[in-house]
Amino acid sequence: MSDWGPVFVAVVLFILLTPGLLIQVPGRNRLVEFGNFQTSGVSILVHSILYFALICIFLLAVGVHVYIGS
């Protein structure tokens, strides 16, 4: 059996935390902007730190496991 939990968590977090797709922290004019499809260097840094923190929490602390197959 293969464990697809880490792959699933990484893909979902990558999609949700892509700067400018759903949210951008910090935004160009405000602290948080929604769906503006723009990004900046600071925004990329903030989103990468959030991604790293959340993936560590979900994979190491919570231990998400999804088994597919027999």
C-alpha cells in the first residue's frame, strides 16, 4: 500500500497558497487582497513560509495518511 497523504496535502496547499490566485498576503494596496492575479517578492516569501509551516503541521504533527490501493 502506498501512502498518498503527503502528496495530497502538498498539492492542495500549493494550489491554495499560490500568491495572487485566491489571496495575496501582503497585497499591493492592502494587507490582504483576494483574487488579483498579481504577486510580489514579499508575497512569495510570506506564502512560502506559510506553506512550509502548514505542511510541517499537517505531515509531522497531525500525520495525515491516505492509503490507496490494496
